Amino acid sequence: MNYLYCPAGNYEDFASGRVIHGAKGIPNFPVRLIAEIFGRAMAASPKKDHLVVYDPCCGGAYSLAIIGFFYGSSIEKIYGSDISEDMIECARKNLELLTYEGLDRRRSELQKLYEEFGKDSHRDAIGSVETLRRRLGKEIASEVFVADCTKALPDIKPDIIITDIPYGNLVYWGGEGEINAMMESLYNIAGDGTILAVCMDKSQKITSDKWQRTAKQNIGKRRFEILCKKQL
């Protein structure tokens, strides 16, 4: 894959479970790939700043946190939703890291763990907090909520929707319907210029006639597509 927006580098400070919280049942998504897909979505968007970003299958909001640290200067607010209340609690903690208070809280947690157990991993994570603080730049507002994305969603009018559709051995659809039911729900809350970036298993297919695909790319077991809202 030719990376256009996220150069090669050491991104261990952003690894799941280091500073950004991981959780059982949340698949790992490569940091560089998350940043690249969002970069391509942003390039396709007619709006370049004060962006409202939404992930309707956010899980623990690991991807949204990465996006916040990489593109925070262009983002006004981040929304995340998931059908699982347990995932939403993790998502809330991760999106709180996009504030200085949240980073301070996480640093205190890691400091206590280091004092209690003396592990190098906790010491290294404390250093990573400072890296994330420098990367943050400005605080980002966020909101998370429980929702089945195949049904009616709040009318939040996101500028960019980005999501990794449930698939594989760890995560499956928890609501009724399938991928195109989600596409219908997202169409109903999208504005005229909304860009949708969807990552999925290669076996999954989007057949909705309300979204127009502008780009696609296979990478490993995944495929991602960039789509814009059709004017019907």
C-alpha cells in the first residue's frame, strides 16, 4: 500500500494498552493505517477544519483516539457509538485522553502502577503520556452513546464518518440487519458533503445505492472504501 498521509515511523506510544486503553474483544487496528484512512477521507472532504467526526461502531474508541492525536488541529468534536455499554465505557475513557485533564489522570494511574509493581512497561507508558500531550495540541470535545447503527441515529450531521465494520473472530454484528442497514442509517444523518470511510473484511460488500464510492484499497485481510453521499 502506498501511504500518502502517514509516513513510516515508530508509533509505539500509541499502541493499544500502553496509554490508550485496550479491552477484551476489541480488535487491534494498525495505527498507521487508521491515520492513513482518515487522511484520505479528509482529503476527499470539502470541509478541512472544525470537523465533526463520528464512528458508529467505535468499540473502545481506540481508532477515534488515534485520529484525535494525529488530526486534532482540524477536528471540532468527535462522536462515537456502539451497541455495547461495556465498550462505551472504554470509549469514554479513551476519548477523555484528548483533553489535558484526561492525560493527567491517566499519568497518575500509570504512576501508581509503576510505584506498586515497578514494571518497565508502566515506566515507558508514563513517557508515552508526555509524547501524546505534545501531540495533542488542543483539546477535543467528545461524546459517546449506546446505539444500534442499523437503526435510527441522532442527527449529529458528521463531516466525516469512519468505521471498521464488525467481522472475524472477535467481533460480530450485535444489532439487527447488516451492513446496508447501517449505510441507510448513516445516510439519514449525513450532510451533503459528508465523507464516509468504511473498513471491512474482503468478503463484505456495500450495495447501498445512496452512497457513491470514490476510492477503494485492499490491504491484507481488509478493504477500505471512501464514499460520498449521493444527491437523490
